[in-house]
Amino acid sequence: MVKPTSISLKKSKSSQVAFVPQDHKIFMEEAYNSAICFKLLQDLGSSDIPQVKMVTKKLNNMAKIEQNMVLETINDYFMDNLELSAKHRYRLFQILECIILEAPQIQEDWGERCIGLALENMTKTTELEDIYQDAASNVLLAMCKHSWNLVFSKIEEDFLTGIFPHRSLLYVLGIISTNDKLLTPTQRDHWQEQLIQIGARSVQFLTVDGWAKSLMLAVTRPDQTYMEQNPEKTFLFIYYGMILRAANNSSMVRKHLRSLLDTSHQSLQQREGIALTIGLTAARHLDDAWAVLDQFGRTGPLKRILNIFNIKEEEDPKWRWASSTILLSYGQMATKAKENILPWVDNISSRMVFYFRSSYWDDTLKQSFLEAVLLLVGAISRNEGAHSYEFTQVPELIDSLLVLMKKEPQDTLCTTIRQQVMCAISGLCKLRPVLDFKKKSKILFTCFQSVFKLPLVEALEKHTCLLADPPDIQKLYMDTMSTLDELLQSLITENPKPEELHFMLGHMYSWLASEKAHERQRAVRCFMVLLKFLAQKAFLDTTEEFGRIGHPVGMLGMLCQDPDKDIQQLVLEAINYLYQILLYQKGLNASDLFRNVGQSEETQYLSKQEPIPMPDVPLNPSSHIIKEFSKHFSLPQMKDLTRTVMDGLSSNLDFRMETAGDMLIVILEDFGPWVEKVSDISQMLYCHLTSIDSVNVKKKILKAITLLSRYHTQELVNCFLDYSLPLDCETINIWRAMGLEKLTAPKVLHMLLTKLQERPSLAEVTKTKETEPYLDSLAAMNTLYEIQDCHEYKEAVQNWYPQLLLGLLTQLHYIFELGLLESPKKNEASQKAEPMPSPQRTSLDSVKSLLYTSGHWKDFAQLELQGAWDLFSSFDTYNQGVTLIARAMVHNSCSQIKGLLYQTISNVEAKPERDKKVASLFFTEFLNSPVMLEELPKQAVLSHLHQGLADPNPSIRVISLQGLKNVIFDSEKGNLLRAQLPAFLEGFYHDNEPVVIRVMSTVADVLYCLGQQGTGHQCQEIALNLRNFFDDDRDKVRASAISLFGDLVISMEGKDYYTLKPQVYQSLIPLLMHLKDKCPAVITKSKFTFYRCAVFLNWKLRHTLFCTLAWEGGLSARHFLFSCLIENGDEEFQIHLSQALRYLHSRHRNLKISAALFIGYIICYYPDAIFQKARDPDLALFYSTLEELKQDSEQAIRDFATKHIIFLDEVSKMMH
């Protein structure tokens, strides 16, 4: 027991102090401190744990000041109190260990005492068992810091006695072997040498049965105290391996290794220990180790469990993980055998792959395989001679590693398996032979898939929040990303060529376009880090041009407007490094593209350096990127960039599509003239335009087409014609975009006309009927039809009007030749689509549209009201239709006659007969225009007509002959014709209807032949006679008279206005009434003649009047016509009213109704006139007509009649 804590001083010392006061004071202080230390050592035996902790802290602090005093007191306390409890001694050893570890140095004598104290107690048996021994052993281990040689010599004395070592010695040696911090590098090397010597000196013990059995028992005995972390067992495996390594008897080595393999493989430490022993043995006995492992795998229990993928089928758990042991053994063999392993690498690799693929897959097997591969890779990389070997099994190893990567759960990140796999592959990639592109592609695809697709870090943390010991997800994630970076750097380091870089970056492009922001961010980060590595190392081969640099520039540029600000930051950094690489490749001084970008958090994690100052970021960085890079790009690089940006237009991300559109516009503005394969680009643009929904992107694509058409009009026209049969709204927008620029629109129009005129002959069409070679011509016609009214082409259409009109009319002739009266089917897709109009209809509509939309509506109006378009429904009447078009232009003094005149002369000289025919018809009609003789001498005109007489085509000869009959060539002919008119007028009254009609037709021909000379004063007589037949009971006579009156009005326009004016005014009410004639032909003729009368009288709103006559119907249309008549003929009001009242007496109901409606209109606006001018019988008839109209089938007419009867009654009362 410990004595009371009273302090007693020695007399000899106290007497000495009396003579030396200063020494006495020091002595007293030392004695006092010693007493306190003694008291504290006593208190360590207390059961009060808090007090023990406090005492421990005080003793440690005291030792820092008075180290020797504390050590002496502890030593004395041990010596003076031999009966201390084991727990008390245990705490004293802990204090002693702490003091020794924290002491900068220990005096040699105290070191020896501490070592002796530790050796004395570490083998004692107490109730604390191993804990007490380990505490004493830890004191010995602490002394290694100060007296390594002394410690080792003491251990060696006790270890090599021939008796199996005590566990505490194994514990000490195990800690020394596994704790790297315990020894300095020099001491560690010395320790390895000593281990080899210990192993060599212990070989003799293997022949001693007791010793060998004790070794095997200790190796195989499960340790429940330390579970998987037993340092003495770890050393036993090392010791065992060192002994077998030093042994010279091969049979004995194999025997012991096989015995070791026949033990249980259930414990992790056991598997690792067996592998370590085999590895150490292989340092000198590689053949034996290989043979034992091979034999073990081919026979015995392991052979039975291979290829059993349901572990429950194997009942004995000790063999469950034997494959893992073998895998670890191969890894240790590679590590320990050093340079001797190189010839064995392929064999070892193949066996590792075999056991990995043939064994039951669980976490143990996967981890063992990974560790084995990492050990193998590490061993190879440390051998300088590795580059002289070719390792054929590397691809198989990589495939197995990639399988591991694929098996990792995609939604969690809890282990370092991904890191280990990528680390192993990084090492394997450095070996020969060099991996092919297919294998590299598989590596990149698998790694990117496994890492980039991980959920957000926050989501990963949620997955691990319920784990007992969750890992640091943030660190684990960043380490995984860093390992991926190292893998990429390893790959590019092995082949630092631009082609290799393009290959690697190509596997990231799909991730840069991912719809998930965190996947894009990870891809951009890897992209940036790889480029940073190459830029800062100036590592890329400069002997080859980076021909595909346009691809990464385009991909990064499209991310400049990413909604994620972190991605924007990473992109700008990546662009900077890529720009530096480009300049380095060009041999220029590297500079930055953007300033004030700073570094992203990702970059700062990778590098603690200060951010590099970079160029200011413009508002539109993508455009800035294009402009700066293009300064240094070669033509192929610009092509690559263009293709990349084009592909970006089909992205699923709106911001990428819009940015791609902006970039494409910048490219075409600067690079447009040098773009190649324009047809392919045009097709891509069309596909993008028709497949996307974004209006903004569509506008950008159309802008790109505008720029492209500036330099490549022909190619674009050829391409887009393929999509113009039929045209959809997108194709129309494309054509409009092509004509947006003032200089381009005429070129487009000219090329379309050229395509229109590329008309294969009927014989050629028959030969190649399956391919339908005329489709391009039809497509050009469709396109011209659609763009005529577009404001982009307005000016061009005016300038090319003659060519367009003649070209479209000739096209109609060509369609009749081919018999294309139905819609052609271009392909199967078109058969499923909505049927397009027939070519004949489209061609005719094109002519109509050209006349109406190009400012020549007067010509169109005359033709529309004449019903001239019906003549183009048959090839037999085609010539008449063309003639009426030319005649309408002459009648309306069209401004395009001059241009058409010269174009017809040019076309007459053309080879195709149809072109000559159309030109001849126009030329002949233009003889009636004053423009003809203003532009051409009469002799030149005659020459052209005579040339037509010699044409082999009879139609052209006939047309030319008709032209020669024109009065401009003989003024006397006009007088002769006019002299015949009185006789013709008598023919109007012939009893035979056909004769009357023929006479009227002859008078019409005379009027036409007279042309500019006109009928003179006879016009009034002709008009007066014709008006008598407006109400003729014979439909054809009525129609012929009205039609001839219209021709007369036309012939007199601009001549003898006042002579014909009264007759024209008096014809208006009859014409207005006959707009509701029972005969359709009369209605048509009445419309035309009424309109020509309005033109002759120079009415206002003639265009509206034409539209009403041509297409409007109903009561509102009639009211407009009534208002035009009254407002433009105030002086003739009485005549009009009286004429209308006479029509109330008509036998024809439709005429009577028309008169009633007209009079009703007057009643509303001119009620006084009715009662002043109308007689009582007229009013009675008007009332009865209104009563009749109340029963009309049309509701509007019935309402009109009812209201007007009431209104008329009220007005009548007021008047009377």
C-alpha cells in the first residue's frame, strides 16, 4: 500500500543547505516539487475518473518543466511500491509514454531505465491482460524516437532466443512495421534491413515442430479483442514472409505457403496477411509463389466455388473470399518482387481478371481486385524498365475495372471505388502497347457516365445522412473529380497531339449539351481543367495544327449565355486557356481573351494561386470569341467551327440554340465568302428551321440565310428549290430572307427565272419519267408565285417584270405541253401531305398575282371582268388568253410595255418555240400601242413581222400575218374600215340572230383594227344603236351588244370624250340592271362594260369598284355601285332615275327587283326626287314590286322591302 503523503527530507541534504543559503533554497524547491509529483502519482490510483484526468494533465505539464524530476519520481515510485495495482501501473505507463513522446530528448541513462521498465512489465500477466502489456509496450515504442538502436537491440535479444516470441514483442514489432510516423526514413530503411536479417536467422526455427506450430497457431488464431486491427498478427505475417523469403528450400516454401492458403479466408486481416506473406516470399521465390497460387486455384475448395454466383450455395464461410486472398496475393507479389515482376505481369493480370470475373461479386471481391490492381500498377510504374515491355493483358484489366465503375450505384457516392478505378486506369494507360481509340473511348464514356451523372452534392449528402459513420461527401466528390482530371491528364500526356485532344474533348460534348445544369457544370469543369493543364504546361505538340479546334470553340461559345453563372465563369476560363493553346500552336505570345473573370470556386479548389488577370468580359462574349479566334483560324478550322455552331441549332436547350444562332451570324458576316459545301449547310438550316419552335432562333436562322445568300445565291436557290414543291410557310420565309438585301433579291429572281426556263422537252421527260426532270421548273414557278407579293422582292419584281410575265406565260404553255393538269407526286412523303394545287392552276395564279400585286391592277381588272382567265383552262384557247393580257396592257397604257417590247424581241430570237409564240403574240398586240413606233422604226417592226412569216411554226406565221394587217402600216386602211361601219350597223337589225351576233363581232374586229385611229364621230351612232339591244330578249344578242359597247368605250378612251360621254351615261343604268341578268354571259359582259365606262368617265375609287364587281355580291355591294353611280353623275341624276323607273315595268323579275332596289336607295337619300319625277302609275308599280319583294327568298331583300314600304308611306304623308 502507498504510505501517507507526508514529505520527509534527508538530513544530509538539509545540513548542507544551512551552509549555502542559495543551494538550500533550490533544494527545498526540488523537494517540494518532488513531493507534489509523488502525491500526484499516488492520486492516479483513484477511482474518480475526472480526478484522474486532472492529475494526468498536471503531471504532463510538470514534466514539460521538470522532466528529470518527474522521471526520477516515477522510477522511484515503481521501485518503492512493488504492490501497486495493475490499473495504477497501467496509468503510470500511460503518463510515462506521454512524457517520452513529448520530450525533445531523453538522457541516455533515463532511456535505459525506461526501456528496462517497459521490457520488465510488457510480458507480465495481470488482470488487465493485453491492455497492461500494450501500455508497457507503448513506452518501449515511445523510446524509439530517442534510442532506436538501443530499443531494437533489446528487442532482438529477446526475439531470437529459439522460443516463440511473446505477443507483446510481436505487438511492438507490429506497430513499428505499420506506423510510418514512428521512424524516420533512414530508420525505416534500416528497419527493413533488420527484418531481412531477422527472417534469415529465423529460418532454422521452421524445422522445430513446436516453434512452427506456434507460428501457424498464432497466424490463424482469430483475435476477438482487436478484431481486424491486430498489430502483432500483422507482424506475424510479415515475419512469416521474411522467413520464407530467406529460406533456400523450395519444397519447404511451397509447403508453408499452401498450409497458409488452406487456413480460413473469412477475416479481412487474414486475407491481407496471407497475401502479404506470399508477396514477401515472392521477392526471392517468385516461381514457388506463383505455382502455389496456381495450384490452389485449380484444386481444392476454391475450384468448387468459382463460377458460383449465389454465395449461399457455398456452406463453409472460410472459403467464401478465397478469391479475394488470391487477388491480393498477386498484388503483393507484384509489389515485393520489384523489377523481377515485369515478365510476369501478363500472367498475373490474366489470373487477376479470371478470378475477378469467375468469383461471386461482392464488396470484398471488388475492393480486393481494386487493391490488387493498384498494387500491380504501382509496382510497374516504379520499374524504370517497364517501357521496354509490352503488357498484352492491360486491355482486359481495364475492361474489368470499367465493369466495376459501371456497377457503382448512380445515385450515391459513399466509397472511393470510382477514384480507385480511375487511378488504376491512369497508371495502366501509361503502359505499352498504347491503347487504341476504341478502348480509350470506352474508358472516357464509362468514367464520364459514372461521374457526371451523379446527383447534386446536396442530394448525395441526403443519401448518406442516415449512415452511422457518413463520409465527407463534399471532399469525396471533389477528390473524385480531381481523380478524373488526373486520368484525362494521363491520357493526353501519353499522346500530346491535337488529334488526341480533339478525341478526348469529343466525349465531353454531349455532356456540355446536357439538359441538367450540374452535368453541364461538371463537364465544363473537366474541360477547363484539361485545357488549363495543357496551357500552363505548354504540353501540346506544335508540329501538328490543331485542325479541329473549331469544335471546342463552338461548344464552349454556345455556353456563354448559360443560365448557370458558375458555368459561365468556367466557360470563360476554359476559353482563355484554349486561346492560349491556339496562340502557342501558332508560335505567338500567349495572351488572355477575357479579363476580370477571376477563378471559379472549382478552380480555386484545384489551385491556391492568385487569380490571373484576364480581359474584360464583353456583353456578348460568344460573338467576341468568334471574332478573336477567327483572326488566327485557318480555313479548315473555320469550317469546323461553322459545322459545330450549325449542330448547336438543334439543341434541346433554348439558350444554346439562340447563342448558336448569334455565333453563326457572326461567322457568316466575316467568313461568308469562303464557306464551302453551301448546299449541305442550306439543308441543315432548313431542317433546323422546320424542327424548332423558338421564334427568336428562327429569326436568327433566317438572318444566317440572308448572309449566306449574299455570296452563295446560286447554291441556295438550287438547294431550297428542292423544298419548294409545294412550299410551306417556313420555305416561304426562307425565300423572303434570301431577298432581304437589296442587291441579292434581283439575283434570286434571275436565278429562279433561269430555273423556270430549264424545261426538259417532252421526249426527255418521256425517257426519264420516273425522275420527273421538270420538277425544278415547277418548283421555281411555285416560288415565284409566292414571293411576288413579298415586300422584299417588290423592287426586283418591277425591274424583272417583263421577264417574269413572259416566263410565267411560257411556263403555262409548257405545262399544257406536258399535260400536267394534276398535282405531281414528288415522293412518298408528299403523297401523305396535303395535296398541292395543280401546276396549271399555280402557273395561272402566278400570272394573276404578278399583274395584281406589282401595281398593274388595271390590267388585271380588265382581264378578270372579261373572264379572260377561263381561256387558260384549255390549250386551244391559250393564244386568246395571252392576246387579251397584251391587249389589256395596251388599253391601260401599261408602264411595262416598253420593257416587254424589247423582251419580246429577245425572246423571238430564242430557240424554244413556245417562247417565240408568246413573244409574237405580245409583239403583235403592242402594234396598237403608241410605244411601238416611239421605240422602233416602222421598218424594224415590219422586219420582225416578216421574220415571223418565215418561222417553221405555222402558229407564229399566222400571228405575224395578223400583225401585218395593222393599220399603222397603211393609214388608208383605217378610212376604208370606217367607211364600212354604217353598213354593219344596219346588220344589227337583221332577223337572223347568228347574223346579228356575227355582225357585232365584225364591228368589234374593226374597232380593234382601227386601234389608235378610232371610229371618229361614228362612235355616237354606234353607241346609240347598241343601246337599243341592251334589253333585247335574245341572250346572245344582248351579251354581244353590251360587250361591243365596252369595246367601243375602250377604243374611244383619250379621243372624242364629249362625243361619247352622253351615251356612256345613258348606258349605266341598263348595265347596272343587267348585273342581275338571268344570263351569266350577259352579267359578265355587263360587269366589264360598266367598269370600262367608269374608267372612261374617270370615276373615283375605281379599284374598289372593280373588286365589288368582280367578287362582291349581296345588297351591300349593290348599294356601293348605286352610290358610285349617283356620286359620279350628279348631272345625270334625273336620267338615271327615269331609266330606273322604266325598268320597274320590265317583264323580267330580276331586272324589276334591281330597279326597285336602286329606287329604294334613292328614296333613302333623295326622297323628294321620287315624288317630283315619278308618276302615279310608276309609284303604284314600285309599291307592288316592293310587296313582291317581301316574299323573296333572301332575308336581306325581304327586310329591305318591308322597311321601304313603311318609309315610303311616311314620306308620302309628309309630302301631301
